[in-house]
Amino acid sequence: MKEQEQFLNGLSTLLDKMQLLDRDTMQSQLNGFKPAEVHTIEFIGKHSHTNVTQISSAMYVTRGAVSKMTKRLMAKELIESYQISDNKKEIYFRLTTAGKRIFNIHESLNHQFEKRDESVFKQTSQADIDAVLSFISKYNQHLDVLIKDRQ
Amino acid sequence: MKEQEQFLNGLSTLLDKMQLLDRDTMQSQLNGFKPAEVHTIEFIGKHSHTNVTQISSAMYVTRGAVSKMTKRLMAKELIESYQISDNKKEIYFRLTTAGKRIFNIHESLNHQFEKRDESVFKQTSQADIDAVLSFISKYNQHLDVLIKDRQ
DNA sequence: GTAATATTGTTGCCATAGAAACAATAAAAA
DNA sequence: TTTTTATTGTTTCTATGGCAACAATATTAC
């Protein structure tokens, strides 16, 4: 198998496997909250004063999907919307107290997941980790350019 | 940001971006075929004599999802099912001629996508590429163990 | 300023996938 | 062999996201 192919296959199965493992834990500790809901709460928690369009482009989903999700999260009173005085079009979001609670639980789950995979990093030399991270960052920059040029 | 976190964020946005870029090209060259359909055709093309359970565990989706997908692909006459004489339960699949055509188009698209990102690999030293690939492989093995132990 | 264009958010319809209950069959235990 | 358990594939219900049309508002061109 060629290197590029090996890289892509490796990555996608890696993330598939993580998702599979994370789902069980999420299920038990964030019962009643769907992954997509938690993911959106996570984003809003990390980026206060953000609107539908920003969320959609950062999360690589359509505005429609975000619009539906934010409506649902508002119905569950996990986020609240607000507007700024000189713009009647854009709608911004922030977490409610209940939303922050979910955010914190999710953060601690992330720590568990990190701990779960810690050994892989510990077994790897710092030089190799640096190579991996810089490669990923370089690849991301490459795609950013293509995405920008695409319109 | 911690290394592990950086690694995970980098990977997931990387794949999100690729999906975004690939979608346009797929749309134009495999018009009328959904990504999930093509993905399944790809798997069956690469693994002849495979059944629902095998497909589902290899693609990390439920048997239900595979069952529906194979039904649809059969309705479109892209795959066909068959059974072996001493087993009335398991159902195997293979590509039809039409399915093989889709498979081949998809293969050539993959080449296009590889060409698109070739420069990233060319800019990287062989040693660094090796580090990246072996890290991903090590990480995958780690998760394989966890998945096996989970049941 | 007004008109044309772009952006923002929403909605309806459809495709896809998970969960869980189920029937048919196979494998293991007795 | 017979009974029990496990596996396989299917189906229903529900959740989610894309697409595309749309209304409201903002921005740009004139």
C-alpha cells in the first residue's frame, strides 16, 4: 500500500474506533444527551459570542443543521440566544448554567479518553511526536488553502 | 494545548476538510451515488465473499445500517447476493458489472485526491513520514486491544 | 438616497445511521 | 438427540444532517 493511502486509511479507522469506544462512556455518563448536542455545547462553551454561521463553518456542517441544533438546545435550556443592539440579523449564543454543567462533564470525559490513550504517547519519542504534529499541521494548512481557493 | 489534544483536533478537522473537498468532486463525477453507497461498494469490491456482519464490523457501523444499504445497492443492481450450500443464514455479496464500474470510477477519484495532497508528502522527509505512519499504526493497535477487551 | 446583491437564519423534505426488538438459523451444552 | 444459547440479518422508530427554497436584514453599487 502506498504511503498516502496508508496514512488516510489509518486515520479514518483510528477515528472510527475512537468514536466507537467513546460512545459507550458518553452513553453512561452523559445519558440523555446526544453526541451532536454535546459537541455543539462544547463549541459554544469554548467560543462565547458565536453565531449560527460561525458555528457551522467551524464545525463543518451546514447552517441548517446548526439552526436546528441550537433550537433544540434552547428548548432544553442548555444554551440561550442574544443579539447585539445594532444588528437585527445575527443571533449569538452562550451556555446557560445547565449547559455549563454538561460542558464540564464533557471536559472530564475528555480527560478520561486522554488517559485511556496516554500510553501510546508515552511510548513515543518526543522527536517522533513532533514529527507527527507538524505533519498534521502542515497537511491542515495545505487543505485550508484549497478550501479558500475553492469558492 | 496539550499534545494529545492537539493531535486529536488536528486529525478530526483534517478529515472534515477532506470530506468537504471530496464531496464536490464526488458529486460531479459520481452523480446520483451517495458517499455511503460508494463507500460500501468500495469495501465489497476490495473484499469479495463478505457478509453483513463482516461489513458492519469493518466499517464500524451497525448490522442494521449495512442491511439497509445492501438492500438498496441490490435494488440498484450494483451488488448481488449469494449463499453457500451448507449455510442458510449467512448472505454474501459481490459487485455486479455496474458495481465494478462505480468501483473503478471511485478508484480513479482516489488517485485525484492523492495527487491533490501529494505535495504535503513530498515536502516531508522520509524519516518523518515513517514516524507518522508508525505512530498511527501503534495507536490503531492500542485501540484494537481496547475494543476487543470491551465485550 | 434607492436598487441590486449578499448574508444570515429557518424550514420542509429526504437520506442515512443507531438502538432495540425480532425471526430464522447455527453452534454449544446437556 | 434435545435443549439452550449465540449469531445473523431484518425491521421499526428516532436522531441527525444535507439541500434547497425562503424571508429578513445588511451591504454594496449606482
